[in-house]
Amino acid sequence: MQVLVTGGLGFIGSNFVRYLLKEFPEYNLVNIDAITYAGNPDNLKDLGFPERYRFVKGNICDRDTVADAMKDCDIVYNFAAETHVDRSITNAEDFVRTDVIGTAVLLDLARKYDIEKFIQISTDEVYGSTEHGSFREDSPLDPSSPYSASKASADLLVRAYGKTYGLPAIITRSSNNFGPYQYPEKMIPRFITNALRGKTLPVYGNGRNVRDWIYVFDNCTAIDLVSRKGSVGEIYNIASGDEKQNIEITRGILGFLGKPESCIQYVADRPGHDRRYSLDTGKLRKLGWKPKYLFETALRETFRWYQENEWWWAPLV
């Protein structure tokens, strides 16, 4: 089995590369990544480049480079994306280019090479915000930011390629991931690294925005399960069920260091800030999946990782 992972030097992608190489010794893996600011070669530095792993530096918008990487592959996992909401608000064009046009290039080549399965990695943010209940896979798309709009557009392209060309595709939509190797612009690694350096923790608005948080290793197991046992043409929500207010997480991080709440700095809320995300994961759980890690345990493990790996994050902050 030959697998292509796009964006395999990013946060979730690099953790998934590690997972596949460990769990499936029979797999050969090709990783294509443009090495942007968040695509970090240090994320896989300790792998030692085994024989069954090949890295290709390239952008998924570059058809020739993608064709070279994909031509002998059986499965494609598309993690490559611009993902930070704040950056999308100030510069939406990069998100449209990578998340939409890049996905279109991948889909067209997947059709050309008769790929056995195309797994699109998406986000719960495509559904928008809800005060009550949880989004199902058939809930309407209602993105609030240029980032989530670009991912919703990519999802629609994937669905269209399935309907028009019969491309065997599956979409996963996960809640907020956290864990090792997450670029410290996202909330949890930013707050951890700020706390470790004695800096304030900037909280948007009143900190009451709610997110479901999933440890990245649990998301990796879910994506793998869906790719092997999920039904072609389907969408699968991935979430832990651990919904937390941002302020709860902030206080928890400060608690690890015994620091006071005076370290919290409330800042102006960002435009279009969704109030609450929540996913119904019944379809995924019918496949036999459930999260392995409790949120509190995973957050402590994440804090410990950043505490012990300053060599990785110090050059990035």
C-alpha cells in the first residue's frame, strides 16, 4: 500500500505520518509539504527518514509536483491547508488558493490516477456556530470566517467530484485539535508557551466561547478508521465530546504553573467569532471509535511536551 499525505509537516499531518508509520509497517508513505511557516521539518526530525518514507517539497497547487508525488499511490489524505482564522481575516487570498484551488488540483489528479480512496480532512467550523444541540453531517454549511468558507468550498468540491466522476472520497470534520507540534499561534500552544515565558495570556472577549477539544492522537485514530471502514461518499464528524469554554482552558494552563488569574489579558473579540461548536459523532461511533484520552489528561500531557521541548517552539515565538 502506498499512501500520499499532503501537508505532512503540519501539526495534524505530521502526527498522522507518525501514526501510519508506526501502526502500518507495510505502508509506503509519500509526504508532500510546501514548508510554509507552519510546515516544519522539525516535526518529523527524529524519524530518520526510513526507506518506506519519501518527502516531496511542493505546493499542492503545483500540478506537476503533485502528479509526481501521487502517481503510484493508492490512498490520498489531504491535510494541506491554511488553517488559522485570524490570518484568514487579514489575508483571505492565501486560504482560497491553498484550501480551494489546491484541493481541486488534488482531486483532478486523483481522478486521473484512479486513486482508490481520497480522504479530505475538514473542520467543524464549516457548520458555523450553534447555541444549542450538535451539528450532524447533514447540517447546513454556514461558515463565518474566510478560513471556514475556504474549507466548506473544498468540501463541496470533494462532494461534487464524487457525484460527477465517481471519485471514491470521504470527508472528516473534526473539532479543535491540540497536542505536540502545534504551531504556537493557536490558542493552547500559544497560552502554554506564553505562560512558560512569563507573558500574559490574551483571551478574546469574555472567554466564554465554547469549543469541543480533541487530542490529536485521537483524531489520527479516527481518520485512519474512517479511511478503512467508512463508506465512500460519506462525511464523518470527529469530536471527543469535551466542550470547554476558552476561559476554563486558560485557567487550567495557569494552574499547571501555579500562576494567578492576573496573568489573563482580556482583548477585543475578533470579527465573526463563533460562540459555540458542537458535533454529533454518532455515525463515527457506529464504526467502533471512541476517544482514548480524557481532556484533562491530554492537556497535561500537551503542557509537559511543550515544557520539555523548548528547542522546538522557542524559534517560532
